[in-house]
Amino acid sequence: MRSTTTLQARLRNVYWIGGGSGAGKSTIARRLAAEYGLSVYATDDVMPDHARRSTPEDAPELGRFMHMSMDERWVDRSPETMLDTFHWYRGEGFELIVEDLLQLPMEPGVVAEGFRLLPRLVGPLLGDPTHAVWLLPTPRFRWAALNSRGTAWDIPGRTSHPTRAQRNLLERDRMFTDRLAAETKHAGLPAVEVDTGMSEAQLYRIVAMMLRPERSGGGRRPS
């Protein structure tokens, strides 16, 4: 097993963008990668692969979730239960994220993004605390983002009570964002509240100045 110091050194090329759903993590990560010559590791994209690689011992909540119907997942349970038992929110599979990142070459650097990057798990891997930021969307911003993407009813529409399912999901995600805010504050890690008054360009500038990524090839970081 690698020590924390070894992991910090090996992952020093990683810039982490975590946060609540709908916060713009993927958009900002792609813009950073394009400008600084970095690659992107999207944790959402590898969830199916990680589910296949997980065992019942490693990910018990994932196993229970997979055997539920859509109504059992999103209608029948309270938002509090949904939050406390959702496998990715509990950190199940995070070690697979680390394994994947360790397989990537050191050059170019990589922007890892996704809601699965929990502060309590990422924090110990940071040799440089400026290599991570969490985006915390307000409920108003999250709802606007879901509507603009046309995804507001994707999951609820597959249940027998779409309105209740959507209400549960929105409340669960609000509580998850509050949890991220508390974790980042407790750990002294950077976070940005994202509201509807902030443009994508403004958010990008804020994140770029906070992360100050190295350009591929060793260029200077922005001051």
C-alpha cells in the first residue's frame, strides 16, 4: 500500500474540481484543459466501469442500490436516507479513481472533476492545497442548470411519481452541497459558491486563479 506522502508526490500533476451537481465542473474542467494543455478525467464517465470493478465487500451500498427499482431509489425513500446511503457520496469506489489517475502519465497534467471527489478523501492526497477547489451551487443555480441542459426530468421521468422524485432529488442534492460546504470549511480547503448572478466566464476566471495550473511543458502559472 502506498503511503500518503508517496501518493501526494505521484498525484502532484492532478488538479481536482469537486462540487455539487449542476455546478459547472465539467465545463470549467474542459476550459482549463484546453487553455493549459491538460487532459481531463471525468469521474462521471467512469462510474459504469467502477461499478463493474467493485465488489460487495468494497461497495455494499452500491450493491443495494443496483437491486432497487426506480421508485425505491427516488420515490419511496426520504432525501435524508437517499443522501446517507448513496454509494458515491459515501466514498465507495474512490480508490478506483486514485488507481485510474496513477495509471495516467505525469505529462500533461490532468484535471479530475466530479461530485465523487469528496473533500475528506481528496484532502489527504494534496501536496499543494491550491490544486483543488469545490464548486457549491445554490439551489437556484442548480435548477437553472438542469433546465438549461434539459435534464431536469431525466431520472424523475422514469418513476411512477416524477414530481415527488424530482423534489426528493433536489433536496438530496441541496443537502449534499451543504455537506461539501461544511467539509471544505472544516478542512480549510478552497470552495466557491456558484449562483445565477455569476457567468461561466467569471467562474472560469475564479477557478483558474485559485488552481493556477501549470501549462503543459512547464510554462509559468498565472500570477
